[in-house]
Amino acid sequence: MQQFACVILAAGKGKRMKSQNTKVLHSLCGKPMLFYVLKLSKKIKTCKTVLVVGKQRETVMDKFKEWNVSFVHQDRTLGTGDAVLRTKEILKSVHADVIVLAGDTPLLKEKTIEKMMKLHSSNHSDITLLSTFLEEPEGYGRILRKGNKVVGIVEEKDATEKERSIKEINAGVYIFNKDKLFHYLKEIKPDNIQKEYYLTDVVRLIQKEYGDIQVVTTDDWKETIGINDRWTLSQVSKIIEERIMKELMKDGVTFVSPDATSIDYGVKIGKDTVIKPFVLITGETVIGENCTIYSHSSINNAIIGKNVEINENCLISRAHITDNTIIPPYSIIRDEKKKK
């Protein structure tokens, strides 16, 4: 069975976030954005994961030091091609093709990457790309085709007016033949408006040499969303919340109004529990079976037993509520000793 290594690009400054914090550490449902990409790498069972870090690298490395990943520092942001090239030495002894993911695309699905891996292996491809179609593709690189054949990718800033009208966009997710990848990375040049080394130029060079290029197109364009600003961050957060609640509802939990509920990743809730609108559930909260949480209550890092009723406008923080308890409205229960 073919093995795959994974390179995650997380060195970008994220200027449009207008933040002192590096983009990949911004929170989505209680977890850093980068958490979801690393979790995906773990799910697809890559033999090695390399994280390319830049701004606030010490903070990022400390945050993910227990994830069994290797770190490579991109001290100057010279583009995606330069970022991947810096992993060459660390991947030198790894006998595997290379999956490249972006640290700001947390909605990618496991089944999509597995489909790419399967197509790549069965065709012994040089490159396998992920694409999707957008009615408004502004901001994304466009897939260039001649008939059905991919001949290149053009970044929007370098695209002609005709190329900008193309609806098929590059999702920034790739699988490369490792040897071809590092061979052609040495040949790319920063001949573009941003004066950067584009990873997408490898596609053009391999096509020029009649290499095999495969494309997987996802119908779910949302999974390809890259987060560049706080508006997109909020929209992606809603999608992740929806996924969390959908899985919990499959297991027997009722959310009376999912759109009016906020929940963190990792929250556990037992079956037959009912969550009313405008409830906030955060941290590592565990709620037992057959509970009712009424509107405008907030539960943070708490353990709630079975058959518990928490009435309106309650705040429960770092506390343990035992089975068969009724919490009256406007209660504040907080265990100060458990603060970290």
C-alpha cells in the first residue's frame, strides 16, 4: 500500500485578519484553526506530517508539540513553493508521495482526501489536484484546461480578464510525486506580480514535460474555503458548529434551534438531552442523558450529570452538577479552584 507524507503550510502572516496573532491560531469552536487540518492529517494516516511555520513559530510549535509533527521554519514568506522546498531535507529519507494542505482550510473532509489518494495511487500520478466550481471565484487561482486536460494554474493577481472568468478554482490541495516535486521546485522562479515562488508553477512544469496530472473535483465547495479574514472565520465557525450538532443529533440529542446555539468541538452530550435556543456550551463540557438546558444559559468546562434541568439564564463554569438536580433560573455556579 502506498504511503503518503503530509506538508501543512502554516507560515502565512494573515494580514487581512488585522491581528497581532498568527492566522492559524485563531479559534474555531474552541480550537485553533490549524487543529482541524492536523486532525485531518492524522485521520488519513500519513506516515509523516511536517508543519511549515513562520510568524509566532514558537507559540505554534508549543501549541502542537504533542501532535507528533515535525516543524520547518520559513523565516521569509517567499511563497508556497519556497515553503514546500524547505521540507526537502526533512522528507529526504521518507519513501512516500507528498500531500500538501493549507493551514487555513479547516473544512476539508477525510473522504475527499482519501479519494485523491486513491486516484493518485491508481494512476501513479505526478500530481493530483483538488478543484471546485464557484459562481464568484474572486480571490482564488483558476484551473487552466485544454479540453479536459489541465495545463496549469494561474493566480488571480496574474490572470488575464479571460482567465478570471473561469469558474473552476484551485483549492490549494495537492498530492505530488515526491521526486518530481522537489526536482521542479528548484526550477520555479518568482516571475509574477507578488515576486513569490508559486507552488502552482510546478503544475505547469510537469505538464510541459507531459507528466500525469489528475484532478478530483468536489461538489461541496464549502470544504475548500480558505480563511483570510474575520468574516470568513465566523462563517466557517458556523459550518463547524453545524457539523458538530448534526453528529450529536444523530446520536439522540435534540437542539431545538441549531442556528441559535453555540457549541465547541469536543463537547459530549448524552441521548435524550434537549438544548433550547440561545445556549452556549464551551470547553470540555460533558452533559449526561435526559437533561434539559433552557435558553440563555452558558455552560463552560462543566460536568453535568443525568436527568439534570438547568433553567433560563444560568451560568455554570468549571462545576460538577450531580444527577437529578434542578438548577433554578439566574443561578451562577462556578468552581474558582478549577481555573487553569
